[in-house]
Amino acid sequence: MLGGPGRRTLFICTAEWHPADGAPANLERLARGPRTGQILTLPVEVPGAGRP
């Protein structure tokens, strides 16, 4: 999602995912396991337009 001053910051939400474990095990780990998520930011040249 774009936000920040002038909507020129890209926000990226990440979380650890293990494809070999399958979706049910990964979703369970995301809900109850250790918190592995991060929010990363990156400046962009083209600002966001309209509603998100």
C-alpha cells in the first residue's frame, strides 16, 4: 500500500511461509506461532492516486 507524506512510501507486509508444510500448517503457525512478520518500507517516485 502507498502512504506516508505525499503517498510516496510503499508499505510491504511480510510473514514467514514454508511451502513444503502446506497451507493449514502455515496458517496455524501464523495464528499461534512465533511472530515472524515485518513491515518494510520503500520510497517510490510515483505517488498513489485515488482511494486505496
